[in-house]
Amino acid sequence: MAIGKARSNKRSSSSSRSSTLTTTILVALCMFGLWLLAPNTLIVYPRTTTRTSATTSSQSSSMSDSHQIHPTEPIPKKSQPVFQDTQGDLPEDAIQTDHGATHNDHTDESSELPNQSSTESKAQAETDNNVSEQENNGDSDSSSDDNNEAEGDDGGGGDKGNRDVKETDPDVGENPHGAESVDEQQLQNQNSEETSITQNQEAEETREEHASASAENNQEEGTSDDKLDDHQSSDNNEHEISDEDQQKRLEQHQQQEDDQVQQGKSQEDTQGTSSHDQVEHDEAPLAQTGNHIDQSQLGGRKNPETHESQHNILHNNNSIKNISSEETGRKATNPDTSDFFPTGERSQIPKESKKNSWSTQANESENQKDRRQNGQDDQDGSIINYKWQLCNVTAGQDYIPCLDNEKGIAKLRSRTHYEHRERHCPEDAPTCLVPLPKGYKKPLQWPQSRDKIWYHNVPHTKLAEVKGHQNWVKVSGEFLTFPGGGTQFIHGALHYIDFLEEAVPDIAWGKHSRVLLDVGCGVASFGGYLFERNVLAMSFAPKDEHEAQVQFALERGIPAINAVMGTQRLPFPSGVFDVVHCARCRVPWHAGGGALLLELNRLLRPGGYFVWSATPVYQTLEEDVMIWNEMSNLTVSMCWELVTIKKDKLNSIGAAVYHKPDSNECYDKRKHNHPPMCKSDDDPNAAWYIPLQACLHKVPIEANQRGSDWPEEWPRRLQTPPYWLNRSQMGIYGKPAPEDFTADYEHWKQVVSKLYLSGLGISWSDVRNIMDMRAVYGGFAAALKDLKVWVMNVVNIDAPDTLPIIYERGLFGIYHDWCESFSAYPRTYDLLHADRLFSRLKKRCKLIPVMAEVDRIVRPGGKFIMRDDSSTIREVENVLKSLHWEVHLTFSKNQEGILSAQKTEWRPDSYAASS
């Protein structure tokens, strides 16, 4: 009671009451402060520090599940990343998700410092908890741009359980004892500073290790392929991916595709706008239906500015501006008159129109203009007795001038991206002749040549030594034999071809799929056996340490060229290949931002398939898993659908088949503009010495655009005018384009049947490899459809760009400038056909180097058919006689003529000065 009275008396004094209250609060704060300093107390650290201990992370992970971010709470913004202070010290796996993707753009809001109020501090803690959950569980598919920079090119990141540094949650759940003030948080940060610095140092070491590993992994896939070749048989079963994991990979890839579309749509709904680059591209008139001039191709190898010259794209919009065509040497004929050659061959096509509607592949470069000025030095008198000499070069009998230019290659600043395997033509085209191998014999006829060739014709055995166990090639007496195998199809190409069609029946060899690009073809057995399925394969490989692989292919009678996936576009138009195939092709598709795979995307027809048969698809070695993860991220970002992953038990390999989109829906919904969409002025058909562009081109969707629909099935597509040609377009010969196309086909059927097959004395059973040096619509090749031959259609860079039409009808070809050497080995073609080429060509370059190139690529015993004006015929005839060719026929009428000749085995006795 006394005490009660005393307190009652004190209540009457306000000053005493205030003093007592103050004392009580101070005691409480002291107790609270002591509690805060206890080592087991849970404390919320600001996100500007590095990661907390693993113990704190494990405690927080169980507490943060129940917390959700309130709509009004602040969210970290891209411009103020949560790791801003120490971002450079973090290892890759600290800031990437399980899928190697990036955080949702919902996290790109402003990040604010914790407020002194307990409510805002609580909100910050909840925000941090949820962001941490996304990082650990891989629930978010994207990160901020700053995080991407720290990640580098390592897109997949591997499985979370295999990471060198485990991801820990830097945050905990809501503080059950109330929120700290700003001063208390700063005090705690100072206490933990020493620990953070130590962790940063460890993280930096881990990051450097990851960066080093990423650089090594970005080496070409072939490095690991070569190491595995000799041990493949014994190690396959040990490292093969299981059926369950294979199905899991497929499901994960499909989930990534779904997430990309869903999150892209969510981002679009949230933001209401796309990125600046995407908007700029979408608004650009990429494929208008009106007449316009688009970008031309680079006309020469040394002038990249020519890439900006105007190029009218028939391929994309089919609205063609009238321009002057190349000068014509074809004689004008009236409808009621006819031209007759020796056997009654009748020319039914009028002369080429000077007002046709076609653009050229490239404007002429400065170097080509120089050649033009010097191109008319050769007159009849100066070339009749021209003194030829043998080429004095290191490559000897295998000399390819634009690939063996040692002086040009020595000047290269880098070889990192296979620049030394690309074309580097000499400034002065060679005028020397390539020697014959000792013991050279007449090549075997097709189809026997597919299985064996004369050893002395291509006297190289290195491939037999290193690839014989994979059934590439073997030495058998005086022959080199080809069992039909390859690295991925040791037991034969036909089984492998059928395996791919069983995996994806829609490929439909020889009907739906007719023209294929085989990357890194080896000896081209895959393409050789595709003939049995009515498929035409453009096979290519570089001239490299795989000695004479392309030369073997051509000697066998299989189409192939020397080319490399390097720094420049391949010399083909866009969207022309029905299928692209890579079987252990030694190309690092995932490296360099995917630039090489994006080049394949340029070439692949919308709706076409990419077949990838390589160890990352079916093996579990660390490098293979890394490559697979990065390829998965890349292909998803390119909107390629993973159709299937299929295992071939006979060959112990697997193949992944991707499908290129045939619409722009996925591109429009992508959550990130990476790879970016190409700028509106980037011509996808520009392909002559054009640097690679790491971007995606829009898919044509208008009904009159090339690529908006699939061609007719083979063989109907051969004789059917492409759907994107219309009567408003003037063809090469002055008629509406569809009629021009049909008239050209009818013309060449008559020429071939009435003159070439029976009137020139050619034994067509000895002819397999043919080149049309100046193809227009491909009518000459189409007229030879029923023969066992194939035709390389060459469209000159200064001629009307009709190469897309050739591909559309199920044939193939390449861009080229005949003022330069062709990318093929010597002695590889049985017949060269030149219709009104030389009269145009001699205005730009000298005749002697061009004829030396003709002599280089034609086999001894090979044929040459030329149609041109009479004066040019006489000039070429004189050069052929100086080369000791046998001229079987020359005929002229009304200033037009035809010539047929055959190469002999004659070679000069002396060598030219060393070059």
C-alpha cells in the first residue's frame, strides 16, 4: 500500500513522471542493443553487400517461402543493380539462373535505401527474399544487363549441383523482433566488412576460374571431337546420355520456348512498348510491295563500302525496278524467223531485253574497274602463240589461287576466326597452268566413282590414316575406296539418312526437302548417298589439315566446294536451303554471340530444318554439357523449335533437329532483343565478300514475297514458275517473268536434246560434274534432269541476280566473279558450259587468266561448250589451241557462234617464276 501511495503521489508531478518514463525506455533500449549484438541473432543485411554466410542462407531459405512482394513495395532497378558495389567480384554462378537466362524485367524498377520506419524496412526485406528465391531456384528467365556482362558467353551455366561455388541466399525472412534503423544497419555493415572483403576475394578467384573455363569452352567443337575420335568406340556407352535425360532435355528446351513466349507477352503487356531497336526495325519497310532499290552486295574483296550500294531484292519483294541489264550478244529474232545450228537446233528466245527488271548481285569494285580498263589488251594476234608455263607454287598440283595465296595470307592480322581459310585472291590473276599428278588416269564413271577412285589422281593418304577407322576412306591397291561411312555414320550413310527421316518424317527426302547444305562435309559421303533419295546437297569444307577432303568428293562425282564458316557470309542467297546439316562439323556454333549459327539462319528457308549430330547432343562430358546448354539458350533466343532428339543405336550417336519459324510471331514476343533483329537496310541476300552480321532477319510473310510459302514438291518445282514471280515483272528476255521462265526452260530442252546430246560428239556417260558458268534461270541444268549428272549453276555478281529462282526450282548454285579464281580444286569438272559469258567478261578482265582458270578446273578429257558472238568465239578458239585443246566444232551464223572443245593432257615443260 505504501508503495502504491508513493506512486500515486508521483503521478501528480509531470516532471517526475517524465523522468521515470525516460529511464524505463533507456533500460529497454540497452537490453535491445545487447540482444542485437548476440552472435545468433538474425539480421537483415542491405543488398549492397555481398553474400552472407552459408549458415545464414540455409536458415533464411526456409523462412522466406511465405513472403510475397506487395505491389506497392520498391523493386530493384536495372540502373541500380543489387550487386552494384561488388559486381565485378562475383563468380558467374552467383548471378545466373539454372537456365543461364536473365531476370524478368519486373525486377527493373528503382531500388531505394531502407527507410527508418519499420514498415518500409520490412518491405525491403521481403523484396530481397523474393529476389533471392528467384536467383536460387531459377524461377526467373532473365537478369539485368549488368548481370549479363558478368556472365559473359556462358549461357547454360551447367547443372546447379555441379557448380564450383554454391549459390547462397544473401537474405533472410522478415525480422521477427522488428526492423532496424538506418544507423543500426550501418553499424552492422561495419562489423561484417572484414568478412565481406574476404568473401569478395574468394568470389573474384572463382569468377576468374569461370572466365578461363568459358574461354576454353569457346574453342571450336572440333577440338574435343578430334580428341575423342580415336576413343569414341570404347567411351560412347560410358558417356552417353540416358533416354530419360534425353527426354528431359527436350522438355526443358520446350519449356524455355514456352517461357520465352509467355514472358515476352507479359513484358509487352506490362511495358506497352518493345526495345528501341525492335521498334525501329518493325517500323522499317523491310518488304514493301512497291518498287524500290535495296542494298547491293559488295563488289570486291577490299571495299566494304560497296555493301551499301543499291540492290533491288527480287528475292524478298518481287517488285522490281526497271534498270539496264548487261549488254547482250544474243541476236534478235522475229517470231516468224529461226536460228539454226548444225543439227537444226532452234533458238526460241528473243534477245535479252535492255529494260529488264533485274538487279545484279554486286556493283563492280575499284579493283574490278581496273581490270575492266586493262581487259581488252588481248587481241587475236597476241594470244595465238601465247607461251604457257607451269605454276611455280607450294601447292603444286592442288593449287587454288584464291585459297593458296601465301603472300596475302601472310598479311593477315588474325587467324582466330579462320581468316586464313577464306578467299584471298592475288591482285593479278594467275596466267600459269597447274601440273598433272604423276600417273593420272581417266576418272571412273558414276556410280562406280562414288565407291572408289584412282589413287594417283588424288595421291593423298593422310585421311585414310586418321579417318579410316570411321570408314571415310581407305587405301586399296591402286584405288582409294570409300565405304560410305563418316564420323557420325560409321555403318553407312544410307542408314543414317533413313534414321533422320524416321526421326522427323516431315523432312520427306526428295519431295518436301530437295536442296540441302552440308557443313563440314568431309569426303561428302552423306551428300553422295542423298542422290538415292532425290536430294541435292551443296557440301562444303575448308582446305585445311583434313587433306584433300573436298578434292576426294569431286573426284568421286559428288558436288562440293571449298569454303569455311569464318568472318564472311557464304556466297548464297538467303532462305534457299530446305535443310542444313552438321555432323561433327567442327564449327563452334555457340561462340561469338552465335554469329555462325545466325549465318545458317540466314541461309535456311523459313520452315526448314537444321540437323545437328554432334557429341553435345548425346554425351555427358563436361564440355559437351556446357556446349549443349549454350546451344539451347541460343536456339531458344533465335526462336528455333527443338523438334526432337533422337538416338541412333547402330552408330551410337544422336541428332537434334531444329525447325526455323515460318512467321514473325516469336520474334515479336521475345523478352530480349538478343540476338538483335537486323537493321532494315541489311540486305539478307548480299553475299559477296560481306562480313557476318550477328542478327536475325524478319521472315517474309506477304503472299508475293519469296520465302512466305514452301516451294512445290520435287519434281514439280523444277518446271513450275515460282509463286513469287508475277506478270508485272519483266523477265531477262523481255517477257513477263513467269512466261520468260517457261520459255527459257523450253529453249534449253530443245538445245540439249537436238544439239548437245547428239550433235557435239560428247560421250555423256563420261560426264558427271558440270558447271554452267553463266546460269540465268537454270534452264540448262533443268534440261539435264534425266541424266546422271549434277550442275553447279554460277550466277555472276554483275549479272541479273536469278540465283534464288534456281534454288526455288530444286537446283543449286553459287555467286562468283570470273575475274577471280573459283573455290574448287584443279581437275574437278567434266564439262564447262558458257552461254554468252566471255563477250561480257572480257570488258572487265583479261581473257588469258580466265582461260587459265578454265583449264585449271576441267579434267583432262573434259569438255567445254561455248555460245557467244562470232568474234569472241574466234578469240577463245585461239587461246584453246595455244593450250593444245582439241577443238571439235566451231560454227557461226549471223554473228553468233558455238564452240565445242576437249582438254588434253598436255602440260608445258617450263615453270613460271616463283610467286
